[in-house]
Amino acid sequence: MKKKQILIIAILVLVVAAIIFALLFNNRKEIMPDNGNENIYQPEFMTLEEKESFSLPEESKIQVLKRSEDGGVSVYKIIRSDSDVVTDLEAIDKPIDYRN
């Protein structure tokens, strides 16, 4: 009788442990990005010709944020330090909440 109870308890413990492990593994998989399918944004900077067309200094670092349908620069940002580089293009189109 005692052997049956111990066997039942051991099986229940294993089932509960397997469920907990499966839940933890599933949650961790959702948190970690899938590098194979993820589109990684690479900042684009103006060429010398584009800087000349806007009469901007050649030595300046200027990030292209949007291009027109014909491929011309329509929105750009002058980069003065590395922290100025825009990495989230969706943030550009979001309205600014000035109340904060």
C-alpha cells in the first residue's frame, strides 16, 4: 500500500515539474527575440552628393529618416553625438505628448 502511494506522489511531482518547466521555457522563448526573422534597422546616412544638394557641410554626420517616392531625402537629422542617432523610426510618426 505504501509503495503505491509513494509511486503516485512521485508521478504527480514529475508531472507538476514538467508543467512548470514547460511554462518557464515557453515564456522565455516569447521574451527572447527570434534573430532569424527579425528585421534589424540599420541607420542610413547621407552621401556627399546629398549633403551638397542641401548645402550641408561635407564633414557633418546626417541621418536619413525618410525618403520620398523617388528616393530623395525628405526628412533628415543632424547627428552631433552617437546618442542622437534615431533607432526607432516608428517613434517619428508618433504624436508628442507635451503634457509630460
